[in-house]
Amino acid sequence: MRYSTRDWRDNIHQAAKDFKFQATLKPRLDRAVEDWHKTQPEPTDPVVVDEPIDDELQTGDSRLLGGGMSIHAPWTNNSDTKK
């Protein structure tokens, strides 16, 4: 026992509140994380540029590989401004 101005019922009530808080903490955090994920923008696919076969540079068996190919991040896509 320790000396306190609080009643023993107050200590039991506080212990019950602490238990409830700990028991409901994980579901509340999980819900908050799910809500945060819902607010994030959807990831965009990379921009794949497939060039046609260059007759001057690709001769012989290298033509079987096809033209040049490059992959770009969607935020660096300048294809709309080239038109």
C-alpha cells in the first residue's frame, strides 16, 4: 500500500482505462494506417519507349533484337510537349 489521496476505486478505474487503451491501440493504429494509404495517390507505371529498327546502325543479326528501348519515370515524360 502507498499513501494517496485517491480512493482505491479510482485506482481500479484508472487501471481499467489503461487496459482498454492498450487493448484498442493496435486496431486504431491499423485503421489509421489504412486511412493514410487510401489518401495516397496510385503509383503510375513507367513509360516504355520502343524505337523502330534503325537501318543504318543495325545490320545483320542485330536487327533480330529490334530497335532501341528505354524506360522513363512517368514524371519525366515529355512526349506531350514534343508534338
